[in-house]
Amino acid sequence: MSLNTTSSFKEYTNGDKQTLSEAVFKPSTGVMDSHWDLVMADFAYKNNTPKSIIPYSTCPPLPKDTTNWTIGGNKTMFDMLLDVVKSGIGRGEVSLFWAFNYKKTACRAPYAGNDGFNWNLAVRLENDALWKRYCEDNKLKHYNPPSRAKREPARIQEAMVDDVYKFMLSREILNAGKKASPTTGFLQTNSPSKNGASENPSKGDGADLIIEGRPVEVKAYDSLTKKIKIGKVSNQGSYKPLDLVSTLFSFHNLFASFTGSAKTTMLKANNWHAHQLKTALASFQTVRDLFDGIKDKGIKNSPAFKSVFNVMSEMEVQFDVFAKVKVGKGDLFPSGSANLTKLISKLDIKETSEVNKMAGAVIMKGIIIKKLMEKPGDVNFFFNVDKQKNLMWHLVDFTRITDDPDKLEKASMESNNLFMNFQDIEK
């Protein structure tokens, strides 16, 4: 058995062109829009000898902690699969799917052969009625009932592989694959909680893959030990970090325009560094102190003061709501020295004060944890493959995230995307 390493997996054969309706199910547009078991069969047909066999993976188990990783014996296959990408399927995802889903221990009879998984037989037996009709419609003599098909010699199966491949690309099979559960499998029955891997059915709102029951977010950065983009931050229910920062920075910019020098930096709500939070918090506290010194009557008699006071009151409410956000069953901001409500109540007009630094750092930590909770989640993994094809797993563990302001201040937001270095934000 050998892999054709001179060809790449860049030409994907589409099924029949169809007009997509507004129905819940949208027909498959090709192999890459169907079940990943069929993606693997397509790859084997184009790149392996014999064409009917998906080679086995020999990758080690999922690691228990952050570590560099080697794939094991069949690195060539893994490296070739890195190029199997399209919109919504990033570099490395299909490689990991194969690595964990096509171990010999994860494949079952009658499709588990000596050298790999027999997709040729699996496509026919798992879709027996459709295969029988396809043979009749196309006047092919390949059909055997499942009991006989299981005993067909390899040379007989390989002789029909071109026709089986065409059958696999038919509208019926591609649509059946797309409808099948990504977690239970299509050509074989998976058990992701024990072994195997699958595309995450909640991929839009969660990690890319489920591997041995654990969510895994797959990245292709130069390094996971440098600053990387974690993902876009958004307002969700009572958790409104974008509104909070926007109002806070607007407060600072308004205050700075009246009191600052020409060198005063105006803060941008969609592009900022965590160390700028303490500056905005100092401006907010300065205005807070100003209003504490003005009697209610003075505020009511001045439309300008009243308008600013209303915005400040809104800011106080936003802080209060933000401080009560939950993560799972727990509080995002627990009691103790890092409690946000206590810190906001003790802000200083000096941006360099420790309480301002800590308050800004706690806000940033909350944004980091909420984003990581979406994907991959607590005690789950990031997986990274760099340009040199070095592989690394990084375990996300919320208990390891630091409270050190000097470290948390290195995180940033760019176009509302969170950027950070894991080495910076962990203890």
C-alpha cells in the first residue's frame, strides 16, 4: 500500500448542481459539503494504492496537558491531509479527524482490514439499497448481497472501485452523508467519548472538533507561544463587554477633550490594549468625584451636567450587571481581591493606582475567560500546526489564568477580536 505524494487534494468533485431552497436541509454541493468519512474516502481514492483503502493512523492518545506532539508512524498521510481545507474547514482539522478516527483500534469489522479501512465496501454495505438500484440503473454487474460482498477478494473490489467512487459522488449518497450525524459516523459507527473524532455539530458556536469526547479548537498559527487571535468578542444577553468598553472609553474621550493636553490619547472601543482600561477608569473616577461634589440641584439645573450624569449612571449600571455575569454555574468575578464590584467602588483618579490596574485586569480576564468558554471551553484543548508542520496541544485551564495585572495588560482587542499569548496570561 502506498500514498501518491505527487498529487494534491485540491480538485474536489462536486455532485449534481442544484438550486438550494429555503428548506431546513440544503442539498450537498460536493464531497467537502458532506460527511467527513466521505472526504477521507475521496482522499484515499485519489492518493492511495490501493484506492479502496484509507490507511490507518498510529497517532498517540490525546495528551493530558500542554505539549509538543508527534503523530507517529504515518506522518506522510497527516501532512498531506493538512491541505484538505475549504471555507469552514481549517488547516489541520481533517488531519486530526483521520488521526483519531482511523486508528486500527477505532475501526470495526467488516471494514477493518490489515492495512486500513475499506471505504469501498463500507459505502456499498452502508447504502445497500441505493447501491443495488445504482447498479441496476447503470447496468453494472457489481452488486452482491452484503453477506457475499463481505467475502469478495480484494482484487474484485479494486476492479469496481471507479464505479463505487462514482456512486459515492451521487446526489443520494452525498445528501445522505450530509444528513448523517457527524458524531456517530456515516461509513462506520464512532464512539468519540472512547476513541475516534468527529466534526463538532455545534461548530458555529463551539470548537472545531470533538476528539475522544473533548472539544478541540484547531489553529494554524506560527506558534501558540506568541500572541494569537482567539476570536471575535460579542455582546451576549446581560454580558455586554463591547457596550461596557465603548461607554467607558467615550467617557474618557469626552473628559480628555476638555482637560487633556495635545498629547492625550483618544481611546478606540474596537481597537485597544488592556493597559488602557486603567486610564479610562481613572477618567471615570474623576468625573464620579466631580459629581459627588455637586449638589443634586446643581445637576438638575444644568442640562449638560444632567446629560453627563445620566451617562455616568448608566456606566455604573453596566459595571454592576457585568460584575454579576455567570460562567457555567459559577461567578465570572468571584469574591476576594479580584471581585470587580469591590474594585469599581474603590477606583482612583490616578491611572497608575493598583486598584485601577487590578480593575482593568479583572475586566480583561473576564473577557478572556468568557471567550475561551465558547471554544474550546474549560479543561479542553487548542491544537496548532505551524508552517513547519510542528504540532502542539495547549490545555485551557481557567484555574491557571493569572490575576497579575502586568500579564493581563498584554492582551488586546483588534476589530473586536481578542488577541493574547497563553504564556502571558497563565500563572
